[in-house]
Amino acid sequence: MGVGARILIVEDDAVQTEELVRPLVAQGFEVRTAADGAAGLAVMRQWCPDAVVLDWELPILDGGALTRTIKANPAMSRVLLIIASARGRPEMRSEGIEIGADDYLVKPIDARELIARLRNGLLLRRLQSELEEKNRQLARLASTDPLTELPNRRAFDASLAREIKGAERHADDLAIVLLDLDEFKSINDRYGHDVGDEVLREVGARLREACRAGDQVARIGGEEFALVLTRTPLEGAAAAAERTRILLSEEPYSTSAGSLFVTASFGVAVAGGEIGFEAVEIYRAADSAMYKSKGEGRNRVTVNRDRESSKRRSRRTGDVPIT
């Protein structure tokens, strides 16, 4: 690696600067220079180089202070940083590495060695970045439903537990809305699973549209979805669920089998800091409310209103009453 990589040389000796710049440019590197540490930091912030080669002894801001500043800044910390210094004692090398330098060269610098170390260091940086990106992709895949591209059940469980703790800390209400598509099996049986998948994707899109900033939506089962509504009291959650029910049911779904109407049954429950629900308890409360909607005719919203008695009874028997 070399062609096109950006290299910043921070060196107050003009002769030594030129001795480094010429071979680097000849190898295809794009090079800029600075004669003191403060100027080097300014170039860093404006130009975003891939690597910095800096002297330890610099005016205004010395190499040690510049190294610490670069490595302490998340926006600059990934740059490959090589200290090039006449201070060649082992303890000086150790200090340079300890404060964050990736490599340490002793002057006079052999240009071929510097180029080799730059190439190897930049290659390692690129490989590390690629590995980190693959790991991020794997993490996204592990927490995302591939059909709807919504968070999956694993991500929902983690999010709900996190939001419950936040609600308890700030004594805020937190609402959960569960919904299950009505008679979805008949769509799969009559039109095939491909059409069913088309409906599920459209449901996911409509649910994203229904969410406010800060709210979360997830697909937690085959045709079951969940909304987590932060700082939302019971009546507000019920109103949000009703708006979402209308959004899902009033307009037909355009599929390869033609236009289809789809409805869903909703269950709503709220936890707050003053109550202190566990995640499993508020989930059970909303789930029971949702099944009550199913039993009473579908395509409706049922709210679990008795939060405190629900908590007491759920701890005693595992059941959540709905009033």
C-alpha cells in the first residue's frame, strides 16, 4: 500500500523534511508538511492523513504532546503514527510506544525503511478496518430480521431491558405495544409464502413510518411485531397503538397476488420508574392484552390498565390480569 496514501511529516528541520518528502512522493504517497507541533495538529484536523511521521523535538507543541493529543482524539486516533527522533535510547523508544506511537525510528532515517514501515503499517490498518467492518456487519445480521430489516427478537429483548432501566432511573413511563397480524396463516395458505413475505415487508415499512424518533420497532416472531415507546404514558400509548392499527389496516397491501387488506390485534402495557416492572412482566402484560384483542374479534387495541396489581399478581402467580 502506498499510492494515494496521505502522509503528514511534522519536522522543524527543512533539510530533513526534504529528505523524507522526495522518496515518499516518488513512491506515490501524497505528502504534506508542518514545521511545528501546533501546525501539524492543524493539518491533521483539516486534511485527515493516513499516517503521521513526527519528530520528538518540535517547537510550540513537542512530539510527545502531539502524539498524546492525536491518540486521545477519537477522530484522529486511528492514524498510523511514527515517531522519528534522534533520541534512540531504549527508554525513549519505550516511552514513545507507551504514549501511543505505532512505531519509532531513530535518526538518521533511511527512506527505504520508512517506506517499508509505512506500507506495512497502513496495510495492517486497512486489514484491521476491514475486520472491524465485517464484525459490525455480523453484529447487524445477528440483531436484524433479514426479511423486514427490522431489529429481531434478540435485539428487542436487549433494547427493552435497557429502556426499562432508563425509565426506572428517570421515573419515566415506558410503553410496549405488541401486535399480531390477524389470520396471517390464511394468506400463506391461499397465496403462498412469497406473498406472505411481501405483506410482512410492507408491515415493517408501515411500522417504521409510525414510529417517532427514539421509539423502536422490531419483528419478534413470524407475524408478530413490537413497539417500544419511550416517555409515553398509558393513554398516549393507547392512542399510538390505535393510529398504528389504522395505518396497517386502512390501506390495501400491493402484492404479486393483487391488493390485500390486512389487520392486526394489539396489546398495550406501560411500566414506569415508580412501578419498576421487569422486562418480562411488561411483555407478559402486553402479550395478554394482545390475545384479549384476538379473542374479542381481532383488529382492535386492548390496554392493560392495572399496572400495579398486574405486577403484584405476576410476581405471585406468573399471571397478568387485564382490566
